[in-house]
Amino acid sequence: MQSFELKALLGQHQAAGANWSEFLRVPALSFGVYTLPAGGVDPQSPHGEDEVYLVLSGQAAIQVGDEDQSVQPGSLIYVPARVDHRFHSIAEDLTVLVFFAPAEGTAGEG
């Protein structure tokens, strides 16, 4: 078993100074914290893995394929593998937990 405390993960992520910090990697799953500043641009491209985003803080919108919706703390978004997606209209610093299945980078890129 591996156990994590969200407050500690967020502290480690902030200390790392990057927009992405991975905290768990096993063959079937990986997860980490992703942050984007208010007014920032989300540079990501489609991944070969399914993703789930859980918004922890901030206000923004996300485009997944042809769909677009606002997100705020508590929003839970599923993104199928190889589908174009990105956060935009980031009104407040955005912090999300991101889960990949299988582990990020193991299923090939879009």
C-alpha cells in the first residue's frame, strides 16, 4: 500500500517549482499534481492514456474535443485517450490532481 496526504503533496509540488509533479507510477496508473497560473496557457497535447482531472482550486474552462465547460474546485473531468484537450480562460491559479490509466507515457502518444 502507498498512502498520500494531499497537503503534503501540494507542498512538495510547490517546492519543486514545476507545473507537473508525479507522485505515483505503477504499470496500470499514475497520478500527480498539475498547476497553471491565472492567465496562463495549457501547452499539453493528447495523451495515449485515459485521464481524470479533479480540480482542487482555481477557476478556468476546459475544452475536450468539441465540448467546452467551466471548471472549479470539485469538478471531475474524464478525458479519453488521444482526444485533444486543454484548460483555457484560467481566471484563478488552477491546481488539479491528474490520474492516467495506464501510467502516463506507457500507451503511446496521440
